[in-house]
Amino acid sequence: MNTASFTTEAIQQAIAQGAITEAYQADPQQVIAALNQLRATEVTSYLQYKQHAYMAVSLFAPGLKNDFEAHATLELHHADLLAQRIQQLGGVPLYSPVDIAAQAASVGVRPEQGPTLREMIIENLLLERQQVAAYTSLIREIGDSDPTTRRLLLEILADTERHASELTDYLKSTAEVRS
Ligand SMILES: [Fe+2]
Ligand SMILES: [Fe+2]
């Protein structure tokens, strides 16, 4: 390509801004901060599901350990997707455990490990529901100002709603067995 037809200024701007053009209508710093906050909840969710997988050794529900493990893997994938987008927008994904814990706690998310499987499932359901609410609000806020971030958030929201619904189904089915 012949770069001679571009001004030095245009080339410098392109290098500095990467994927962000003047058509981008969101505030990148605000989006980066919101994505880092959501990512902190995903890392917390990953740690919580892993912990539950370690602790779920009930003979009555042998499949739960694998379910927790599968959910943990997907939460880490969500964290990765958000980190990639943060980097593309010119930001830095939070990597200090202290910062990650503080960001998650600022939206009321902390890893929990209840004494029974049922309590663990309820803890996971509550966390998934907090995320459903947070993703839905951010998607609405972003509107069409940042289509790529929006599409990514929609994808993660669909997984999160599926998780919440699976956990609810499990709680309902086990309650029916007991009654
Ligand atoms: Fe997730
Ligand atoms: Fe989830």
C-alpha cells in the first residue's frame, strides 16, 4: 500500500487509535471500565464454580460436580472474551487479584461456598442473576454506539441466562422430589 497519499497525522492517529474511528460513538474509557467490572464478576464466578466443583462430592447428585466444572470453564471463557475486547479498545484487563476482588465487590459479587449442594446452587443462581441484570443494563446503555461490544455482551448474556435457567430447573426439580 502506498502510504504517501495519507498525511503523517492520519497515519499517527490510525496507529494510536487502532480499531477506534470517528464513527465510534461510545466513550472508550467508560466501556473499558464497565467491561473490567463485568470481567471481575466472571473471574469471581469462575472461582466460585471451581470451588463448588471441588466440594461437590455428593453420591446423590454425581452429575453436579461436572456441571459446576463445565460452568467454570465457560465463565473463564467469558472473562477471556471481555479481556480481548478491553485490549482492542485500548484498555488493560485488570490482573491484580486485589483489584479484581474490589471491582466485583463494588457490584456486590463475592465468591461464596455454602455448606450444602442446594445452597451452592442458590449462590450460583444469585450470581448469574446479578450478571443477567448487569449485562442487560450495559447492553441497553451501549445501544448502537459500539456494535462489537454490544454483540459480545449479547452473546455472554445468552449463556448467563441459560445458566440461570438451568440452575432454576435443578432447584425446582429437586424441590418436587422432596415434597
Ligand atoms: Fe459468565
Ligand atoms: Fe454463568
